[in-house]
Amino acid sequence: MDGAQTPLAQTMNAIGARARAAATTLRLADAATRTRALQAMAGALARAEADILAANARDVAKAQIPGQPAAFIDRLALDGARFAAIVAAVYETAALPDPVGEVIASWTRPNGLAFERVRTPLGVIGIIFESRPNVAADAGALCVRAGNAVILRGGADSVESVAAIGAALRAGLREAGAPEDAIQIVPTTDRAAVGMMLSGLDGAIDVIVPRGGKSLVARVQAEARVPVFAHLEGVNHTYVHASADRGKAVAVVVNAKMRRVSVCGATEKLLIDRAVAPTLLPEIARALAKCGCELRGDAEACAIFTMTPASADDWRTEYLAPILTVHVVGGVNEAIEHIAFHGSQHTDAIITEDQAAAEQFLREVDSAIVLHNASTQFADGGEFGFGGEIGIATGRLHARGPVGAEQLTTFKYVVRGAGQTRP
């Protein structure tokens, strides 16, 4: 870079350089050091609760404008319970096995060379996210657990919340004697900073993770000059098979849709077998309506229960709102075909007591997460035992599903010999 850099470019490249140095220090630290750092980060978060909740209240107040979707406010808002879950997730991450240095595989060749495939950190991870302030804590903790540095760029909507969370995390790192620059918050909402991150900050960033709406992910995929872990929208399906237990079907569908409508694991489409739709669909529909869910359906569904006719766009829309689209299908093959055509390969579930149907669904539905007799709301790294997640990766390269500490590593080969030369 030359002397003609803008002040923003100078700031961003300095962040990248500090992150690279911190990543090297953290990679070479032992597991106990990273664990102590995570415990201190959790403690610092807990002590900063009042400041963080006050900052979040200011963000929420600014976001309360006419026409703002309720789901947006829900993703942004923190309360005592949600904050306690954030702190607990950092402590849980501290208790996870440290992946750095783990020997994934080992073998010896006939010439006596001993090979090991060993986990190593990715390096510096850039995370660009919107709305959810908890992402800052989850990402910071998981990156430290895996020996990485992270550069966090939140949206303008959560700027005060993210700054307060970041300050607490950095205080914890300092307290533990770990490099505080392992976690850095981009100090501006200028969109040009996003472009600089996508360019790699002069080689400092190794991976970009977008966490937000379709337009953000599309921009990242179009402009990034470093590898991307894509977190695409959750056009998720729950399929009620003809052999489904009625009680399970009602409970799971209501939870999958309505537990928290603004999360990416929420079910957006209900598929139900024609054989049971006349009797089971009204029961499910009444339970959903009681919770305030709007139903949209195909012609068969509308004939069984009063609901709004679905449009062509409804089948591929991630609502993040109390809206559910219903489609009546002729069996497991038709359900799988519908998901393959309309889904986003995020999370899909089957409710059935027929083991053969369940196994076919689990085998043939090509999504990052597939479930049997369980709510799609379990599409969450914390529920997987990962301590948290950076996102749900829907691509096929490197990471898929919840991105936790293990997914934030790569590997290298360590080869030990005794003087061998190659003929």
C-alpha cells in the first residue's frame, strides 16, 4: 500500500495487521491459556451486563421506527435471560475440548515416514453481521477457542451493543494476559469498511463469514476476494408423514414455527401427507392460529382449513415472521422433491413413526441439517454442543451446518522421518 491511503483504509489495514499478529500469538499459545482467556471473557461480560443492556436499549430505541418488522426488533433486543445465555455460551465454549493440535489421522508408510494430519487455526476471520448482537460474543469466543483472531463488523442497528460486548471481551483477554487484538470491532458503520474487509485487508483476512439478510450475503459472495462461509436464508420445511404421531406433529410444528419466528432455524413451510391432512391439518392449524400464526396454503390445504391462498413467491420466502405456508403432498417422495426444488438446503425435518420413511428422508434430503421427530429450532450451534455458532453454513466446502470451534480450523500435515530420501 502507498501513502495515498484514506484515513479509513489506514484504520482498517492497521486492524488487519494487529489481528494477524494476535492470531500468531494465540495459535502458539497452549490450550490452557486459551481456556483461561475464555473464562476471563465470560467473567468480563457478566460484570458489564448493565452497560451492555443499556447500550442495547439505546440501539432498540433507535430501531423503533414506523414499519420496522417485529422480527427485526426481536433479533436486535437483549434482555436479562438472553444476556445470561450469551455469558453461559462463552463459559460453555471455554469448557469445550481445544481443537488446536488435535491429531485427526495418523499413519506410517512402508519407508518408515510417519504422517499426522493435525488441526491448526484458520488465522484471521472477518465476520460481517446484522442485527444480532449475540453474534459478537459467540464469534469472539469460538474464534479464540480455535486459536483465531476475529474482526467483527456489526450493522448500524446494533453498533452500541456490539461495541459494548466487544469492549468486555477485550477486557477479558487483557485480564488473562492474552492478546486483546484477537477480537477487534470495526469502529465505523461506513459501508466502505465492508468492501475493505472483502478485499482481505492487504492479505490479513483468511476467511469471511457473512451473517445477515439475502442482500448482505449476495454482496459478500459477489465481491469477496477471500474464501467465504456462506450462511444463506433458512427456507426450512417440516414434513408431517402419514404415520406421524398426532401429538408429536402438533407440538413439533408449533414449536418449529412459533418458538422464535425470527431465527434462521424457524420452519417456514409445512408439508403434510394427503392421507392424514383432512383430520390432522385442522388440528395443527388451530394450534398455530391460537399462537397468532397466519397460514397460507395450496388449493388442497385451503379446502381443508380456511387460510390465505399461497402465491408462487410464498414457497421460496423466508418470512422470519408468524407466517407459515402449507402444502399437501402425496408421500415422502413428493415431499423430498418439493424440498429439493423450493428449499435453501438449510434445515428440514420429518415427523413420522415409520423408520423406513425417516431414513429415506434423512438420506435423500440434501440439507445442512436434517431432523427426525424434532423441531427445526434445534438448528443452533449451542444445541449441538458447540458452545455457540458463527452461523449455519449451507455451502459444501470446508464447513456445513453450525460453524463452531472445530469448523474454524483447517489442518496441516506433520511428517517425521529418520533420514529418508526419495529415490
